[in-house]
Amino acid sequence: RVIVADSEPIFRVGVRKIVALEDDIRIVAQVESAANALTAVGRYQADLILFECGLTTSPHETVSSMLAVAPALKIVLVMIEPTEEDTVEFLRRGVRGIVTRSIGPDLLVKCIRKVH
């Protein structure tokens, strides 16, 4: 069960269409803001959230907030170009994966399964 949190409608629709072909992955919510992502994390029994870092000016704190609401949630971040410092800090805070927006469909599905 996956929540997709991204500002780009085309990205959300694309992810939904990609995982619709998979029997073991289901999108339970799609949101377009960090506030809605926090609400969705509390409302839905999701296993994983695909979260775009650009939804907030403080992604590190948002990650901590999501895990405070749902400690078992696995977070995969979508970033433009992660720096080494950001990667280390996100991993310390509990993020399980980081991908770029240019990720291919097969690799995204593989990432979701691996992180789950």
C-alpha cells in the first residue's frame, strides 16, 4: 500500500499507471502537499510513501513528522539531485530510499518492492 505525494499531477498519474500493472502494489492515496501527506500518513494504513522533497521547505523535519505519526512507514524520497550531506541526514532520520525524478518505471517498481 503506497501513498504518492508529489506536486506534479503528471508524476502522480504516471506512478499510478505504472503500479496498476503490478498485482502486489496498490496506491491508497495521492496528495499534492506536505500537509496532505501528513494527513494521509495518519489516515491510511500505508506501508510506503513516495514523497517529493520539493513539497516542503523543511523536508528533514517532514520526514521526522511522518515517522512520528506512522513509525512503521517506509519513506522513499523523490529528489532532483541529492547531495551527499542530504542523503546521510535523510538516512539518519529513517528514510529507506532516495530516487530522482528521472527514474524509469521498472526501477521504480523494483525500488518500491525492495524498500517494502
